[in-house]
Amino acid sequence: MKKIVFISGVSKGIGLATARLLRDTGYAVYGGARTPIQEEGIHYLPLDVTSPESCQQAIQHILDLEGHLDILINNAGMGVSGPIENTSLEQAKKNFEVNFFGVHNLTRAALPSLRQSKGRIINISSLASEIPIPYQAFYCASKAALDQYALALQMEVKPFGIQVTNIMPGDTKTSFTEHREKEEQVNDVYTKRMNQSVSKMEHDEQSGMSPDSVAHVVLKILNKGKQPLKKAVGIKNIVLLTLFRLLPRKFAILVLNKMYNE
């Protein structure tokens, strides 16, 4: 039997690349997003991850058609950039509503079926969950929260045979860059440094790996009998993450500050 997979945020970027790859390797792929897509072999479902009702309806639709769900890939995400002082509570909450609570809404809806299938959960997190970036505080914080959520979830669902992995891409060339929401400047004390930092980050993203690289890591993990708890993508990013974990934290932050804030 084909494995049944549901991917959120399937309309573009990593989500679409992953959906295409899994479709081409024999999975039955359902993809959810707010923006409709027409892709042969990818069954689109309307999805707003910030709505528990929308998540439940999408999962139920799959169960009505297929009878079970084997794999959930939480990919939907968004970014907000700007100084912490200038970021409204509304924008900060929005970042968490999509990146963190959106994962919770969809995971919660899928878990009963995943228990039956001894299924798998893969979350698309970020290197920024461990490596902070100035003027991206709430994006980093939402991904850090997702890391802890996934680790706790794995302990809770292990007795049922469910496996959980957080994949941590670094700079990836997708439309995520152009869709990042930017806070308006309340004052100009941060403007010069923020513009420098965001410009460097966006340049790195557009010079980064393709979403197909992340999709192939997803497939490789699904082909393994045992999933890792966390997986960085790309040799460069694995080395960077290892160095950040090993270096004294004060020195690592100093290096990051030099890279992005001076």
C-alpha cells in the first residue's frame, strides 16, 4: 500500500518541492495551503494552520478517503523582521500562531490516526532555532519553541511507535524571503543596522540551497527505520551548528553580532 502523507504549506518552496519528490517516489500526497495549487498527483486541501477547525477538517477528509494517515509534515511557516522594540504584540503573536501553534493544531488533529499507523511526524524547523539572528527575534523564538515541543512530543508518543524529527534548514532560496513581513520603523535608532542585517540575511537566503535539497533530506529520513530527533541540512550548516554548540556562548554571539549587526 502507498504511504499516505499530508504536507502543510504545500503551495510553494520546501513544501511544494517535498510534495513533488514524495509523489514521484510513490507516496500518496495530500497538501494543504491557503493558496490553491494544481499539481498532478498532489491532492490539494484548503488549510489554515492557525485554525484548529481547518486542521481537523483536512485530516478528516484524508481519513474519509484513505482510511488512515502515515506521515505528517509540518512545513507551513512565516517570518517577521524588525527590531524587538518596534515589533507589535500582534505581529509577534502572528509569528507564533503560524510557526508554533499551527504545528500544534495540525499535529493534534493527526495524532489519533498516526497512533494507529505508528506514523511519522517531520517538522520543518530552522537553524535559527538554535542560532539567533538579530531583527528576527520572534521567528527564532518560534522555531526554538518548536524544537522543545518536538522533543517533548517524541517522549510522549514513543510508546505508540510514532517518530518525530525537526529538520533544520539554513539559508534556502524560496519565496519565503519576499513574503517576510517587515515592521515599520517607529524610530530610526535601529534603521541602519537593521537594514544591513536584513539585507545580508536575504542575500544569503537567495544564494542558499534549493528547496529540493531539503526535500531529499525529508525523503532520506522517511526511508530510515529510525528517525533522528534533529537534522541540519547541508555540510556547511552542520559545521556551523556544531561550532555554535561547541564554542563558548559569549564568543559565538560576538561572531554572530559581527556578521549581522556591525
